[in-house]
Amino acid sequence: MLLLAATMYHLLGIHSETMIKDVIGRDVPISYGKVIHDIIA
């Protein structure tokens, strides 16, 4: 599932390692997975 999320963000033009703030203000990545380039091609 984590790989799929990273791939979907990539297809939307959002880098999979982009950081966002959680509820208490800590930086967390939007995805912990890697982009699956084989299914994009």
C-alpha cells in the first residue's frame, strides 16, 4: 500500500518525500514508500 501511495503522489506531480505537519506540528513525509516506475511506463 505504501508503494501505491508514493506512486499516486508522483503521478499527481507531488514528490513522494514531501513533508507535511501532523496535528502537533511535527514534520512527517506524505509517503514512506518508493515510486513504482514499472507500472507507470
